[in-house]
Amino acid sequence: MALRGVRDLSSATLSALLIWFQLGRTGLGYSSVPLTQRPLGLDVACPLPVDDKAESWRYRRSLWTHQPECEHSMDRTARYCAYTNAQHGSRGWSVVTSPETAADSVSFLSLSPPLKAPSLTSDSHGAPYKVVEMPGKGRGLVAVRDIKQYEEILLDYATLLVDIEFTTKVPAVLGYRLLHAAVDRLSDPASVLDLGQSNGFAQDVVENVVRTNAFHTNLGEVPHLAVYPAVSRINHACKPNAYTRFMPETLQVSVAAARDIPTGEEISISYIPLGQPTPERQRRLHKWGFTCTCSLCSAPEAEREASDARRREIERLRDDAVRAFQAGRPYTALRLTKQVLALLPAEGLFPLYSEQYENMARIFYVVRDMENAERYANMSLGVLREQGYVGEVGREMVEGMWRRFEDEEGGRY
Ligand SMILES: C[S@@+](CC[C@H](N)C(=O)[O-])C[C@H]1O[C@@H](n2cnc3c(N)ncnc32)[C@H](O)[C@@H]1O
């Protein structure tokens, strides 16, 4: 938890009540970020909604390579269609959504670059990793050379996007028909279908993929689930060596190294918010249908207990720091936040550094120690720059931080 108004980079999730998906779980745990609308790239200014009755999908400038397949919602107040562009990138992509959302998002959907999908073979083909069988975990990615901290490991794009409401509003049997149409029409259906092999939650293979591999995202402000086949091949670890970064403007997901990764080490990300002790982690991961066997979960008991104790201490100190700060005791909050920072390296919680540095900057700011406030503001922004969240750090970014602190804390200090 951050002091106030501070982003939590570890994870933000969107829970959805999915009737026939009975999801009750939160996807890979990535941020739900509204899509930034970009200027129209087509010579159609206000595209009309297209469904299975419309002929306009055939137009030369149409986004879609197939006639949409559509179904009504149970109460017949809405329609959802499977739209496919089989020529997008090297896998194609499909969107199961309402005709209105598809029309509203046409500028975005048409502008996304046709990417070559990341390699997913046992031969690395120039990538810094290859896909190998990992005992007890199915397949996974292993570094084929040393990877430097913050280096991008792969850049993936969504191959299947599904409107979350579709999963609650369309009867299962009709929903499956649309999902299968969406996947079968891709130029590489196996890129999605193969992901359904790793566990057997649902009777339907595509449902299984969406249940266990989807990220939450927005398409034109409408919540969707997005499947990224390459990212979905990365196994979970409770002390991961990589992190994911969502790019709302292109719907891409970048995976980068959280620390130096030596040749031969498995590349891992966290499916759940970082920093939790063993029982909480295992409970969350059981909902994903597996028992975690990462190096931390399978470490000797004494090592796990020491890690759990540190993680509980970090949690307690973070909460106490927030309480102290909000109760007008900034120097206590400062001392507690320093203690948090001292404990983070042992737990490999690199993504939390920027948040804690910003907390330090905020505390120094409210006590008007501007030299230290500036030092920590630059440290926080520096980490965000290294992680690829912001560009070059300039004076205006630091001043933007002061304005935010002023808005949020000005009245109290
Ligand atoms: C998103 S997939 C990851 C790729 C998967 N290994 C494959 O072969 O496609 C998630 C599944 O991988 C396995 N898995 C991932 N991380 C694991 C871990 N830390 N411990 C045990 N199994 C894991 C589980 O079967 C889980 O349901």
C-alpha cells in the first residue's frame, strides 16, 4: 500500500463476476489501463457498427478478413460478434465484443502495428530465451544468454480479446461457438489453443485459455480479457526475475528483466501481487489450479520461514508508515519507510522501490526538506525510467510530483 495516491506497480486487478466462466479469479494480475484513443487512421470518420448482417465488412478498407459471427445476449438487449483479422501480425487477432465497441475502437484496432509474434520454439531464433519443458510446470522460458536488468525479453500483442460482459450475458453454448469461431479463424489458432493444455479447469478449451491466461484491459473503456500467447508461456515465481509492462496505446505487453538473469535460468513473472507470505500466495495460486513449486516455495523450511517473516514485517511497516503519515507524524513515517526499503532487496521486490522512494520524497516534501525530497523524487522517477514506464526524467516531472503532493497533502500540512 502506498502512502496516498501513489501507484502500486505490483499489480492492479479487476474482478468480474463471470457466470459461465465462473472465473472468480483475477487473470495474470496486470493493470487495467484505459485505452488511449488515437486519431483516426482510416478514411472512414465515424464507422458504423458492423455485425453478421452488414455487408460493409467486405469493404476494401475493412479491418476484418472474415464475416463477423454474432449472438444475442440472453435478454436479447445486446449482441456480441466475433471479429477476426487473420492478417494481423503473424498470428492474426480476433475480438469478441459488441458491434458498438468494435466500431468505436476501429481507429485503434486498425492502427496497431502488424507485429511479428515472439518466438515460442525450443530453438531461440535470436531471442534471449527458448521454450523448454520445465519439470512439474509444463513448458516455460529459459534464458539462452545473460540478460541485463531492465532489458526487454519479449514484446507480445493480444491475439484474442473478449468483452467481459459477453461471458456473463451470452448463454454458454452460443458463447463457445463465438469463441471457437474467433480462434479457428486466426492464421495460427494453435498459438491460443495450445495454451489450454496446461490445466483442465473448464470443459471447453478456449474457455480454459481465457480463464487462466487472460489479462484485464479496456477496449474503448469497455472491460475486456486479452490473451497474450507468448507472455502466457512464462511460469510464475514468488520472487520473479522479470516483470510485465502493459502499453495501453498499442495493447502490447512487454516483459523485461527485473534483475540480471544468467544464461540457463528460467524466466519468471508473478501472477499475483508481489510480496505476500507463503500461505497467502499458495491460497491465491490454488485458485489458478496449481501448487507453486518456484524456488522460494520449494526452499528449505527455515529459508521460507525467514522470507515469510520479512514479508510480514514489510507489510506491517508499510501499513504503519501510512497510518503515521496520515496521523500527522511524518518523521515516524520516514523511519518506517526507511526500514521497508532496507528489507526489500532480500525479498527481491525491485518493482516496489519506486513507490517507496516516492513515499520518501512525499514525506520530505511535507516537512519542507526540499534537498532530500528532490533526491528521492529523482530516485523514484529514475527507477520508473529504467523500468520503461516513463521517458527521460526532466525538471518538469519532478515539479509535476510536487503539484500532485500539493493537491493531495497541501491542506493537511
Ligand atoms: C500461464 S501457464 C504458464 C505456461 C505453462 N507452463 C505451459 O506449459 O503452457 C500457467 C500454468 O503453468 C504451470 N505453472 C506456472 N508456474 C508454476 C509454478 N510456479 N509452479 C508450478 N506450476 C506452475 C501451472 O500448470 C499453471 O497452471
